[in-house]
Amino acid sequence: MEVLDRYEPLIDDFEAFRAACERPLPSVVRVNTIKTEPETARAALEAEGIGVEPCGWHAGLFRLDTQPGANWPYYHGWLHGQEEVSVVPATVLDPDPGDRVWDACAAPGSKTTQLSALMDDRGLLVATDNNLGRISALRSNAERLGVTNVAVTREDARNHSLKPWEAKAYDAALVDVPCSCEGTIRKNPDTLDEWTLEHVEGIAGTQKGILRRAVQTVREGGHVVYSTCTFAPEENEAVLDHVLGAEDCRLVEFDLPLDHVPGVTAFEGETFDESVRKAKRIYPHHNDTGGFFCAKLEVTG
Amino acid sequence: MSDDREHDGQTFVRLPTDPDDRIHEDQPTRDEVLDWWDERFGIGRDYLADYTFWEKGRGKVWAFHADTESPVRVEGLGMSVLRTRGDHWKPTTNAVQRFGHRAERNVIDLTREQAEAFVAGEDQEVPWDGDWGYLIATHDIAGETEPLGVGLYLHGELRSQIPKGRRRDL
Ligand SMILES: C[S@@+](CC[C@H](N)C(=O)[O-])C[C@H]1O[C@@H](n2cnc3c(N)ncnc32)[C@H](O)[C@@H]1O
């Protein structure tokens, strides 16, 4: 936990932040609208005696009083266990049915399957990941949830090839990068045991490469959403700052019906482009969730 | 027949529309696949018309709700929906869970107790006076009739085809 002390200058109510990080996380499911409706899923859960509390900001998200896996609606692929903040980036990208969409770091597919549902399971959704074991989890999640518009490939997203996809640019891309995962401390209390600044800086290099490739593969006027589950500005605002300088894109505003604060423009002597304030930081004490970072970019060239 | 058109287990090849374009003698055509869903389960050709159908490895058919150039070397393309090796084509659990609510025949509706045994992978005696072979098993949940998976009906017995990884004790 001491690792988190470095963020004290960034966080208003640091005591509340620390206290939230020590609490376990509520169990949340997302209703899979490829197969059912929120009301039907809720009725099926309640018929099994499971307590359901809707998350106010999103119609298809429920907090449960039990683990999500062992019930009929889950068996039918009506539900997917997904942390509340993890639902944010796909809602920000908000693709339309028929779009061409790339999910760059896709496994195990929580956001891929959500993107497919938002696309009404129509239009090309390319999901890449570089880890075969995680790809197999992605495939079984996609199949259980009834996703039929996803193409899965094993690739390093930094070198993603458009060739198999008729060499056409995407309308949108989701870049949910590997990160130091500080914001998942409530789920995995030992997540910070291995934390080093070298790791943070190393992974930031990968993040920059993946985000740059995403901007290159999306058409002018299309959107890229960048997200992490970590607090480190090196992996968040610094990555945006780098890509703003290297590729044709700009940050844009977006609505988020959860409590949050803007991206930070300075940390430990580094300063970042003013526009990174359009990104959003969600701290665990804001909404009783995990920690999260999300930014929306528009491709300008 | 050029090399890149043959199956190497990694490449997806779009099912031909013309029977003369088959890359192996028992490769199904697109029409045969559409007709099969219609004839076996009454799932109309219209409902599946927007899908492209692909084969990865002999006799393993995938349905993709998008399109791209064939062949394509990827890990997955839509959903694995059908096995066409042998005389009796077999739909996958995931396919009948996705499309089965449209089925009009060869559907067997189970009680809650029977459904529990079915998803646990058990074989059971169930009365049925229709065709033998692969059936779609359903049950009622939250006011809907929802497909559970595939059962093989033979000699008065419904044999659950739920794969091990999908079985549950509910
Ligand atoms: C935060 S997780 C993604 C979670 C996923 N978006 C979801 O919602 O289920 C990051 C993923 O990036 C993958 N990854 C790491 N380096 C990569 C690279 N260079 N190219 C593509 N994927 C990569 C990891 O295997 C991991 O599955």
C-alpha cells in the first residue's frame, strides 16, 4: 500500500481513498443484451433468491449479494461478471451496429463482448491480444455470450496488421492496455507487492506503442478510447501527451455519469499537455469501485 | 487446388456458393448449411442470411456476422456452429443457445428438474415421439423459453451433449 503514497498530492481526500482501497469489491454483473434484457435477467436472478441492486448509472449493471457464476441466467450467457469501472470505456467509445471496430488488448473479452452488444452483434469487431492462454478465455467468453461478429487474432498490437481485414481503416478502437493495475488493489490485495518504477516505465513504452498504432489504424474523424486500471500518471497522462505529439489526434470531452476528477497536467516534475484534463480519473472512494483512467481521442489525419 | 486453399487447421476458408468450388469432397456449401438449419430446426434462411460461413479444419463450420477476404489466418471468426463430418450434422451448444429460440421443430422442452440433469451432463429417459437424432433442449426461465443446448435422442433416452467445460450443478 505504501506505493500509493506517491499519489497523495493528486488526491483530495487521501484518507477516504486509502480506506476504500482496503475494502473488498462488490460483485457486479453486466447484462448481455445480445441474449436478453435487463428486466428479464433481473427477474431470473430474483427467482433464484439472489439479491440484485441496480447500479444507477447504467441500466444493465447489477450488484449481486453472491458470486455471479452459478445460476441459470449465467449459464444461458445472459450475464457477464465485470467490475463496474471496467464497463466505462466501451460506453465511452459507444460504437454503432455495422461499424468496424478494433479492440487492441482484448483478452479475456469483458469489453470485447460489451462492444459487440453495443454493435448489436453486427459489423466487424477485431479482437487482438498477444497472450494465447488469455485468448482462449476470450473465445470462450465470446461464445458463451453468443457473440458472432468478433474475429480473434494473436498479435502484438503495436504491429497490428489491417491486411486480413480488407486493409480498411477502423471507425473506432479501444485501447485497454496492460498496466501496473494499481486500481485493482481491492480485488487483488497483493497486486502492489511486485510494483517497481522500472516496470511502470517499461510498460508505459508498450502503452505508447499500442495507442500510436490504434490512432494510425482509425479513419479521420473516428475515435480511440484509451483506458487503464492504474493511477500512475506515467501510464496515463504521460502516454496521452506522447501520442498527442507523435500522431494526428486530439483529446475530446465526454460524459461520464460516475464521480471522477480530470486528468492531471503535472506529476513529480513532469508536465503534460493541458488537454489531458479532458481525460477522467476514477478513484475507488468516488463510487465504491476499483480505480480507473479513461480518455477519448479523435483522429484528425 | 493450390496450397493456400487447403486446410492447415489454422486458416478459415469461406464456404463456397458453388459446389464445384469445394476444396475437399465433403465440404458443405453455404446453401447446404442454410438448408440444414431450416430443415432440421425450422430456423429460416432469412434469419441466417447476413452471416458468412467458414470452415476451419475439415467439417468444422463457423458463422461470422461480418465478412472479409478468404482465406484468413486467425484464431477465431465469429462462432463455431456446426460439425459436418459424418452422416448426422451436429450443432454446437453455443449455436443453439444463440439461434435456438427461432427453432420450430426438433425442440424438446424440459422441466426444471430435467433441465438440471441436462446441464449437469446426464443422460435421462424422456418421452418424445418425434425424430431421433440431435434435438434442441429448452426450458422455461423468467417467462421465456430458453435453449439449453444439444441433446442426442436415441432409444427413449436424451443424451446431454453439453461439453465438460459448460456443465453446471445448478
Ligand atoms: C487490461 S488487460 C485487457 C482486458 C480486456 N480488455 C477485458 O476487458 O477483458 C490487457 C491485455 O493486454 C494484453 N497485452 C499485453 N501486451 C500486449 C501487446 N503488446 N499487444 C497486444 N496485447 C497485449 C495482455 O495479454 C492482456 O490480456
